[in-house]
Amino acid sequence: MRNIKTTLLGGLLVFTPLSHADFFDHFDNKSVAGWQTFTGDGNAQLKFLPMDGFARMQVDATKDQHNIYWTIIKRDIAQSLDMEKLKSPDYELRVEARVRPSHSPRRINFMINTQRTTDFHEHLREYDLGQNADWQIISMTTHNFDAVPGDQVNIQLGVTDWGSGEYYLDVDYYRAQVVKVKNAKPDVGEPLVYHPPTPSLETFKQHVNVTQDATINSAFPLVNFNNWTSDNARVLTVSAGQYPVLRWDLQSFRGQKATGAGVLELTTQSVQKGGDYIGALGEDFGIEFDKVRVFEILGGDENWQQNSVTFANFTQGKDLQSTINGQMIFDTEVAEANGKTLVTISRPVLQRILDGTTRGLLLQPLGALEVSFYDSEHGDGSQAPKLYFSTRAN
């Protein structure tokens, strides 16, 4: 997850007569009238197309260099809502959509705001669509949503950072209802808080050191770099073309359910970074850099060994992007030397790791930085990458 920008995410100046029905667009009339599209940060293009009984968010990110972009569909629906009810603390807004992704696993997001909104993350939730490439329903109910008669009520659906390629998200319908809080149905699809606080490590039952960790290098695809060092310390270095890969032995947890998010812990050995990204790229885009990206490993050699893994045998001759989920788990700031970098792993991703669907994690740089983390063979292993989580029997 990363910072979703608020440029262009404010109000749409649409003024129409007030009515008091809920909003529902079923897209059955081969029209997407009333919806607007926006893109930002990177170089992705978005078209919202009427199809046969549904609509399609068609995303073209083939010219995007860094896989940092957002694309949204947006509509002001205030004229369809009972705004007198919505201003009452007894009522909230519930949005629901039935969607189908072209690629999985991927995340999408709902956002709701008005022209007065300043915290654009307050009513933003992400949804991990999992391995399911079929139709599925997601919903979100606001909490303390500040909207009064005369305000715009902007509903959004977003696709962000899916990878550098062509993708689509089909939308069968989009519904918004003013609901009485005490009667509101549970939300569907496990809404995920955007940038949640990192749980205390002491709250987790399991603290598991990495089993296999090494660095692969795309410039030297036949070379094993497990003996990589920095100042005589065994490290995993993230830099351009050089990517640490991490794998845990979690066979004993097969069939168990993650009870919440987990945490990846990395101990920094050294950091080299710099560059005026904001001066060159602008503030909204520039602040995204000088971070490390964490990806799920979904393909490649599932039994690679740190003493023999290379870029070539890890990817098995395929493109690296085909071995990972093209949408990162998280973009993280890195702690200074000997500090701890803690990365929240959402519950759905953690479940895939426990199930073995996700075979491990891969780190990439976001920016011209070079970061070294201690590996499992440094010292007594206490500074090795570690996964924290809790489970229960299924």
C-alpha cells in the first residue's frame, strides 16, 4: 500500500435537482453517463466503457515506468440521496459493487468524500480480491461521515499500481444507500483500513525467522549471490536490478486461519539514498520514492535454496513480473542503520503465505536507493528477517 493522492479527488461540480431515492447503476443500458474518470501519479490511461450488462474500467499502464499510478471512476450522487437523513449521526452511507478483475490477486478500493473533505483516507477502504477472478461483491459503510444538504457526495472505485501492463476491472453494478446505523448489514469483502497502525509485536503468538533468504541479480542471472556482504556483514541488498527473496517454512500452519494482519521485520545494516525527486517530479509524485517495495512471490521455483538460487533458476526463464503479484503489498520507508523496518502484511496476504499460495516475499527498490538488511546467516541469526502473526484452527 502507498499514499493515494488527493489531486483531483475532491468535488465534481454537478448540480441537479434533489430527490430522495437511493443510488443504483446497473449498467444494463450500455451507458456510463454521469461517471467521470481520473488518473494520477504515473502514466496510466483509463477508459470506462459500457459493455453488455456491465461496465469496464480499462487500464493501460504499458507506458508506466515505476508502477506508481492511480485510476478511478467517480460520481456525485447527492441528488439521489436523502441528505437530511445522512446528516444525522443515526445514519451512514453504505456503498456496494459487484466486480470482476482481469488479474488476481489484486486490491481495489472504495472512497467516499465531499467537496469539504480534507482527510481522504478516512472513508477509504481496500479490498483484496484474492485468487478469485470471477464476480464478487464488496461493500463499505461509512463511520461518522460528514455530509449535509447542499454538499456533494462523491463515490469512487479505484484501481492502483496493478503493474505495467493492460488490465481491467468489470463493474456489474454500483449501489449507494443511506442506512440506519443500528440496522446496517455487515460489510462484505473484508474492508481493509488504508495504512493501518503496526500492531505491537508482543501481541503475536508466532515469531518465525526466515528459512531461506538470498539476493538475485538480473544483470548476472547465472550467479548466486548468497555470500553478499557489506563491511563483512552478511546482508540482503535491495538496489536497481538486485532483489532479496525470502521464504519461510510454514508447513505446520497449513489449514490454520490468520486472525489478523501480520508484520514483516527487517533489520537495516546500511542505507544509501538521495535525490531531489520532488523538484524533478512534483510533490505528489516525488514523495513516493526512496522506499522499498514488498511483493508476493506467486510463481517461479518454489523450492529454491539460498546457496544455489540465481535470477535465472528462480524465474525459470520467465519474466520476473510473471513470478510475483504485480501489485505490491506495501511501499515502506526504511529505518536507519540497526533500526527495525516493520511492514504490515494484510490478513488476506498473510493467509496466502500460510496456505502456500504465496511462496515468499521479494523486495525491490522504489527510487535510486540501495538498502542492506541483515540476512539469516549474519551473526547468531537474531537480526534475520522475521514474520510475526497469529492463527487459530480452522
